[in-house]
Amino acid sequence: MAKHEHVRVAVIGSGFGGLGAAVRLRREGITDFVVLERADSVGGTWRDNSYPGCACDVPSHLYSFSFAPNPDWPRTFSGQRHIRAYLEHVTDTFGLRPHLRLSHEVLRTRWDGDALRWEIETSKGSFSADVVVSATGPLSDPKIPDVPGLDGFPGKVFHSARWDHDYDLTGKRVAMIGTGASAIQIVPAIQPTVGRLTLFQRTPPWVMRRMDRRITGAERWLHRTLPFTSTARRGLLWGIRELQVSAFTKQPAVLGLIENLAKANLAKSIKDPALRAKLTPSYRFGCKRILLSGEYYPALAQPNVDVVASGLREVRGSTVVAADGTETEVDAIIFGTGFHVTDMPIADRVVGAEGLTLAETWKDGMESLRGATAAGFPNWMTIIGPNTGLGNSSMILMIESQLNYLADYMRQLTVLGGRVALAARPSAVGAWNRKVQSRMERTVWKSGGCDSWYLDANGRNTTLWPGTTGEFRRETRQVDLAEYEIIRPKAAPVTAESTPRDTEAVA
Ligand code: NAP
């Protein structure tokens, strides 16, 4: 008979969000929980993205948990290998292994309104949980564009987040599709190895140098010996980024001043005026994610690299054809084409109180209350939910704010006592989103003249937070019960007639 386990909380995903939730639950004294992970190890996006050159463009001391500082970061900007090792270390240090259910892919989860719990079907058995914390992350499901003829391509094809390390690129003719944060790290890493590299650039990114350097032994010794120096370093990195926020959210014109620095960076590396023109963006700095690399432009200037300033339109046999008609014969195609962010696949697998999936509920755009809960999905919380992303700072700060909210949510359930669920009121969700969207109008992401993965199919920015991380921290410090409906189980029928569900209004 298939195994069934009931837990207080089921966390989905074991990246920064899922592991952070697990640590926080334990700190709240909750040990009756599992972390359901579809892969065979922890790490989330930092496990899946192992492409050559993969690194973080947020400084190491800020891109880590405040409760798990690492005095031994080897570089100011960490590589994927070190971040992944850090997450393994967090898993061990905080005793999370017994909670992990690896190779358990969540196939479907459904709210049972009678039992007031989530029924969860995974690839390795079923679970039920009073509360689900969905920490699947927005950068977990690779997106490959629907390119005519791709199926008939005789060579090698893979996505940046599913790198095939067994495929030797030495001497190969490679098409790299896309010029996002992943591609600009891949290009300089593979350019010296490949025979010919053709970069398909639909939109040129703004690129600044990344001030990466080795962290000296003396610095590490200082951080180990006097931990407050590590905290101070983090505080400084955080403060600088907080000061930048209003340029993105209120005064995008200020960002125009930095465009000159970025253009100078381009001119320094690219001497050929025709190539420089191709690589010069025509939208406001910051509208798309700002990319940091000191190696990208120099790699593009190498004789074995061609930049096709056009998207990939089709594939004919071993020939890749750009939208401008350029044809190139290649041995391999690497897609650096991003992820399903505003259409995350997990949303199709979650069925809420009204019998609708999260994807159906979000058909006109993702919406949540304080980036966490959604109307119609009681006791369901998303880590890095709608409008919690950042354009310039560390997502770990946002995750930790959401963990505060999760901790208070769990406390509220305990105080209410018995079998109980909280359901975000549609009016509260609506009010929160109106506020977020009205602030979005002035941001560079909306007004900067670009298209980006921050925007959904309707042109709404449902991914980024239009404020400082400090503001989000204050907004998520506590659960405001007035924003929720308290749901208790139906009372046992005393007559043949059924009684309506007892829903308490606390507002
Ligand atoms: P991305 O930013 O979504 O970039 C996708 C790229 O693919 C864009 O340049 C897009 O062009 C291009 N594209 C899509 N379809 C195409 C087509 N048919 N032909 C040519 N180009 C096409 O994806 P990503 O680079 O994987 O990065 C996603 C996010 O991951 C980043 O924004 C960042 O948040 C995160 N990331 C972070 C780091 C880090 O250092 N912390 C590193 C890697 C990734 P358009 O611009 O024209 O749409």
C-alpha cells in the first residue's frame, strides 16, 4: 500500500527559500515538517545552474543568511560551487537532513476544505499537511523558446540551467542564444575553448564591470575572530544598495547618468564601432537586470566570436537562422533564454479551495498578499512570491523577511488553536496589489522602454518589489489577522440538515 505521511508543514523546494523556511520552523520549535525536493540533493537554482562561469553578481557577504554568516567566503562574489557548498553546510549545521525528502517531485496538491489540510501527491508517495510553504523559486523551470525546426537539429542542444558536462565543446561551432545574466557569464567561459561562437542577441544588456577579487586571508581571519566585522561588512553592502532603490523606483532619470559609465566600459573593451553599435542598449539603464562582468565584452571582441544582433527564428537542419535572415551552421545550440517566471509550472499543480488551480486563479497575472499568501489558497504560503524580487540587492534579505511572516503565521495558528486555517481575504489581496502596482508606474522597470522577464504577458510587473528591502521587512514583520478569514472545520451536524462552515470574521 502506498505510504502516506501527515505533517504540520510541507515545504516544497530546498533552495535558499526552502532551507531557510526549514531552519526558521525549527527555531520556532516546529519539527513536524518535511522538505519535498524533486532533485536528489539540496541547492535549488544553485544546484541546477552549474554552467561554466556560473557565479553570483551580489556580494558573498550579503548573499548569505544573516543567521549563518560565512567568514570564509573565498571571493567577494561567490562562484556557484561555493554557494552550493554553503547550502549543504547550512543543511548540516541546522540539522535539516532528517526533514529532507529527496527525489520527491510534487505532482499535485489539493486543498481539502473538510479536513482543512493539503493533500500532496509526490512521485514517491503522498503526504498531507496543515500548511504548505511553496519555495520552488521563480528561476527553477528553464524556458526554451518554441523555435521551428529545433526538433530536427542533428547536433547538441541544452539550456544553461541543464548544462551537459559530458559534451565537449572543444573546437565546436556553438550558437549561444540570449544575452541575460546567464549568457554573459557563459560566453567568456567557453569562448577560449570553442571553435566558433555565434551569439544571438535580441536585446543588448547594460553591462558594468564586476569588482570581484579574492578575499584575503587577513580579512577572513578578522571575520572569524571578530564576527562583528563580518556583520558590519554586510551592513555596508546592504546600506549602499538601499540608497540606490529610489533611483529605480522613483527617479529613473538619475540612472541615465550611469549610462555614461556603462558606455565608457563598452568603449574600453570594444574598439570596432560596428560591434559597439550592436552592443549599445537603446533603453534606460536598469530597465532590464543590470549585468556585471569584466570579461563579457573582451570575449566578444575575440576573432572566433560573432554577434548576430537578432533573435533566433528557426533551425534548418544544422543551420540556425536569425530573425534578420543570418544563417549559421553550428554543432551545438545553448539556450540562455531564462525561466518560466510569471507562468511557473508549479501553479498548474496546486488546486485551491474553489477547485481552481493557482495558474487559473492567476490567469490575468500573479497576485498575492504581502508576496506570500493568495486568496482561495488557505494555509498556502509562497517564498519569493509575486512582487518580492529585487533589481539591485540580495534576495536572501527578502527571503528572510518572508520567514518572519511565516514564523508569525505559524504562531497565529497556534494561538487560534485547534484545527484552523487562514485564508487571505480577496479585499486585502486587492488592496495590497493596487498599492504595489500604483508604485510600479514610476519605476524604471515599467517606464524604461524595455521588455523583460519582470513583466507578465499583460505587461504588468508581477515579479519585483517597488521599494527598499527595509520597507518589505516592516510590511512582513507580522501577520495582520484582519487581512484573513479564519476557517474552522464544519460543526458536526446535529440535525439532518448540514450547517454552513463556520467562518469567523475578525475585521
Ligand atoms: P534572462 O535574463 O531571462 O535572459 C534570457 C535571454 O534570452 C534574454 O537575453 C532574451 O532576449 C533571450 N531570448 C529569449 N528568446 C530568444 C530568442 N528566440 N532569440 C534570441 N534570444 C532570445 O535569463 P537568464 O540569463 O538565465 O537570467 C535569468 C535571471 O537569473 C537573471 O535575471 C537573474 O535574476 C538570475 N541570474 C542571476 C545570476 C547572478 O549572477 N546572480 C546569474 C545568472 C542568472 P530579450 O532580452 O530580448 O528578451
